[in-house]
Amino acid sequence: MPQFKPVWQRWVGRRIPPASRIELDHRRIFILPTRVGGTYALVLFLLLLVSINYQNSLAYGLTFLMVSVGILAILHTYRNFSGLILSASNARSVFVGEPVQLRLRLESSSSGHQAIALGWDSEQLEQTDVEPARQVEVALTLPAVNRGWLRAPRLRVESVFPLGIFRAWSWLDLEQTVLIYPRPVPGSMPLLQGVQPHAEDDGQATRGQGVDDYQGLRLWQPGDSMRRMHWKAWSRGQGLMVKEFTDLSGHDLCLDFMALGGDIEERLSRLCYWVLELSQRQQPFALRLPGFLSAVDSGDAHREACLRQLALYGVRA
């Protein structure tokens, strides 16, 4: 089965190529019996054997009637599915660990569509009806595990309407992509004094005992002021922690990747936290990554540009 799956996926990719808007037709619709349909077929076979064995006209009539119902079920199942139009709406970027909400639009150009089920997993499907000449929106979620571009897998769309003995289904790629930002992690600010680092900075963050802006928490040391104790952390069993502040007045702030320790993801998470924090304060700042240096700015556009750089750092296109 694992060897068959790539072959099947390549075949479906050729038959139903990716598109942001897809209308279901005979090339994109597959129909197979459900478990109930398999039982229905078995009963038909047994009835046919009984009819042949006993040459009973009533049994023959019942058998042919059930065959006719099965054929009509195929036609109506296909008719209920055919002509359904699916398209993808824009999705909002989220941070690692948050659910990604993807919105889909279902449209009906003529007749209605009943009991349409959608989802990434055949075991967890959302069901809806589409009225004639109307449209509905369905929201589906995916977990955001890694930063960078998240491409939604192929979407399963199916319906067993009207009798439940046949399932019409399709497997669609609506080209949905969402940008996932790093998970924000608080910590001390990786700050340089000025957009361009001064020689005396030597690539290290500028630190001080200022009182202007909260910088983070650090372990308590003898001689620390009791007024800066973080009692909530102590009550949660995290030990004695002290609030640390930095003097930011009169400086152009530059958040620097190289001023941090740890692995790449830890550094990006810390930078992400301070991009959000400084943007909320409306404090102008710059962001420096290896090979990238932003201008000192503030506002929503600057925040989104910095978050985008953090999300795509080191990610292959």
C-alpha cells in the first residue's frame, strides 16, 4: 500500500490538477459503493440465486426492482455532486502552535447540492448543504507545526446522498498556502544601540539598569531590589525571578539575530516576541538577520514585513 500511494497521488495530480477554483464534472467525480451499498449488492445476488433456483416470478420482480433502484441511486448521487464549484478564500497567518483556519467557498450555479462533506481526513468531515444559485462558506482547520509556508493537503469532498448506498467523491488541491510565523517566546531583548552596530558593541546586546522598558526576567542575585521581584513566578514554583529593565530612550532600536544564543528556532522565537512587543508599544525598531537589515520603522506594515522575514529565514523557496 505505501508503494501504491505515490502512484495514486501522481495519477490524481494529472487528472485533477491544482487550481484555486474547481467545478466538479465527470472527470473529477468518482463513485463507489459504501458499506451499505456492498450489503445491498450482496442481497441482490442472493435474491437472484433464489429467483433462478425456484423460478419464482415475484422474486425476479423484486430483484429487478432493487437493481433499478441501485441504478437510479448512482445517477442521483452523481447529479447531486456534479456542478458543485469549490474555491479557496484567503487565510490569515498564524504562529507555530496555533490552528490554521482555512475557509472554502461552495457555490451552486443551478441545482442544489445536499449533504456535501469536506475535510482533510475521511474520518473527520464537515457537512453542509448548498442551496440552488447560492453559496456557503466552510471553515476547516490544520495544525501549524513548523514556520514557513504551509500548503494545505488535497481536500476530500464527498456525498452519499440520497440513499447512502453509493459515495460520490473527489480529491481536490485548491492551492491554499498560509505563512506560519515563529512561536513568540519571551526573554531578554537582543538589542543593538543604533541600526548599524557600533564598534564598541562588538555584536552584543546593549544592556543596562534603566527603568524605561521591561526587558525580561532573570534569576535573583544577592543585592537585587525587592521591588523588582516577580512574585507570580515564585508562587508558580519557578524560583526567585527579578524583572529586568533597559534604558531605551534616545536610541534607535535594532533587534539582532547575532546578539542571541541558542539554536536558530530559539533565536527566531525571541525576535518574534520582541517584534510583536515593540509594535504594540508603537516603538520604532529595525530587525537584523544574516543577509537582511530592515529600516527603522513602526506600524502594521513594518511588523508584517519583519514577521515575514522571520518566518521565511532559511526556508527554501
